[in-house]
Amino acid sequence: MNLTTDYLGLKLRNPLVVGASPFADDVSAASKLQDAGVAAIVMRSLFEEQIDAEQRALTYHLETPAESYAEATSFFPSYDEYQLAPELYLRQLEQLKGQLKIPVIASLNGCRPGGWTDYAVKLEGAGADAIELNLYQLVTNPDVSGDEAEADMLETVRSVTTSVRIPVAVKISAFHSAPAKFALLLQEAGACGLVLFNRLYQPDIDIEKLEVEPKLKLSEPSELLLRLRWLAIISPHLRVSLAATGGVHSSEDLVKAILAGAHSVQLVSVLLQHGPRMATKLLEGLQQWMSDHGYESIEEFRGAMNHSRCPDPAAFERANYQRMLQSWQITS
């Protein structure tokens, strides 16, 4: 049975990829996941703000207020709060490449064009097989339009993709006015793949302290539904690789993502909860499903449930929406 898949031009032994997380901080932990069967690993993100802080430190003291945009720098973690400083990040990448046989994907996290994107060249030089560019942004300024925000993102993508020879995947949010069109624009900007979707962590409010309280909540299987919808919608229209991330907790979830059009599936929460053995279990379940349904390779069923067979996906989605609402009834 052939589980291999092509993701970002990399030939992976199966679709399982460890998403950006602390797993890549420790070579031993990454090796255990490799032994459990994962096909690639994404390092935790290196942030735009970290790189900017390091570059300012060449001429200014780290605590000197030097703001590159309106938000106060005090809102962000201090330099020593980040788990891996830029130079340590490069060394960790080199160590992972020296010990692992699977591809190692570096991660850059930012949203505005700037000098920080030059770090992509250093990641390539340190041996990264690919770069995942995470465009995490929540636009709260009412004077900034969606077109302006997306234009900045596209310029950022072009800046990175034109500076390196290795493939670049772009991780995006689902909250765009027209995600399908934006996906096409990212492809035109040089992205070799898209990662669907970024999880926007929602803060809570402490009503006693009257403070905003950050919340870290692991993903749940219900989150996969949003990914499946948009994978099915955009996969027939793109040439680039697609990765699903968020909500994959079972072999059934893995199969659904591939049926919708995913080339790879990223895991984090399920591995944090159950450890490396879960990767082996997911792969065993995938093989069993393929055997039960007569498939010999991933490519035989990838995208089999996307919208390429539906002449008007928009009408289909609206009809499905209406049907679901009409199904609600009040019971006594």
C-alpha cells in the first residue's frame, strides 16, 4: 500500500506532518515522532517582532522603545520570553537536520512587509527543506480595509518567495471576504502551498481583576469542519499543495481531509494529548480504511469529495445552509 504524498515538492512517506509546535524544540522528541511514522516536522514560529528586536539590538539597547508601527511594543513578549531567539533558532534547525531523516520545515510568523523577511535566506542556509509563512493578523483598525490588509500580506509573501529557492507554504486564516480568490492570489505571489487554517486564539475576560486573560485551548474535532469545507471548495482551482491543520484527532478525520483535497495533514493537539504513539495509530487506521475501500494509494482518493463535481458550489453551500436551518424543530 502506497501512502506517499507530494507536499511542496517534497516526497513524503505519508501525509502526517507535525505542525508548528514545541516538538521541534527538542531533537529527542522530534526523533520519537519520526520513529512513530510522521513524515515531516514544522518548527515553532520565529516571529516578525523577534527578528525586528534583534536587528534593533545591533544599534540600540533591547529595552529602548523603537516602534516600527502603531501598536506599543510593550504589548508583545519581552525578548527573553521567546523560546528560541533567532540565532538559537538557526542552530536548532541545523541540529534537527543533522539528526532527522524526514524534512524539517522552518516557520516565519508575520504579516507586514519589512526587513524581517530577509531571515528566510538564513533559514534556507541553515538547511530548511521548506518555509511555512504564517500570516497571523487580526485587523482591528477601522481605517484599514480588507484589500489593504491583504495587499500587505501578498507583498510579504512575494518578498519571501522571491528571496529563497526552497518552497514556501503560506498559513492563512479562514476569515477573508473571499478565501478562494485570496488563495489564487497567494499562488500567483509564489506560494507553493497553503495551510488551512490558522487558529485565532480568543482571549477571555477576568471579571474580578478586570483584565484580559489569554487562553490556550487545544483543538477539538469540530474545528475540522471549517477546514473540510474550504479544502473542498478551493482544491479544484489550485496547482499548489494543500495542508489541513486544526481538528484532526482520528483516522477518520485524516481520511476526510484527504478526500476534501489535502496533500498533507498537520497534527499538534492530538500529539500533545496522547504522545507520539498516536501518529502510529492514525496511520494504521488510514491503511485499514484504504484496504476496506480498495485503495492502493493516497492519490486514488485525494480530492474525491471536493467541489469539482458540483457545477455551482456557492448554490450548494447556500442550499445546505437552508436545509440545516429548516431541520431545527422545538420538541416538547
